[in-house]
Amino acid sequence: MATAFRFKRIDASTKPVINWLYEGKSLTAYEGDTVAAALLANGIDYTRTTPVNNSPRAPFCMMGTCFECLMDIDGVPNQQACQIVVAQGMVAMRMQGARNTGSNTGNE
């Protein structure tokens, strides 16, 4: 069952346009948009997959508490897309599966 896209911009026509890349695809955003907001405005509905069964996960709280919007942004993994403002030429990729916490316990 198809549904209408629920995220629409009210009005940002006076803001400068930013060009950036998402998974190799050129997207636009408006100055001041976070990565998560820009993805939702472009019709992209998830930012990562779960480590258990690769289910898609989307931005949820949009204020940095839930960590559902983790992405690889400019080559840095585990970035909260709702907290990072889009920049000209930025490159973002979905996180796939388990995130790398950076800890080295010797059990890897």
C-alpha cells in the first residue's frame, strides 16, 4: 500500500541551497538543515539498518537522544544525522548493521 510522503517543507525559498552527496546521489538541502532533515525532505526514509536482521531504522527524536539516525558522514562513522548540519560537498552513507564503538577488548 503506497502512502503519501509525510515530510514537506513549509518554506525555505529564501535560504541558500547546499549541494551534497548521499550514497553517491547528488541531493540539495537548505542552509541550516541537519542531515536527517535534509534526507527526510528528499524522500529518504531511513539512515541505518539494525545489526540483528538489517531492518531499516529512521530518524526518530530529531534531537540527539535516540541514536536511530547514525550515519557515516564525511568518512566518520556513528554520526548522529539529526545533530550535524549539511555542508557544501558533504558525503553521507547509511550505516549497515552493527556500529563500530571503537573499543578494543581483544574479543573482536
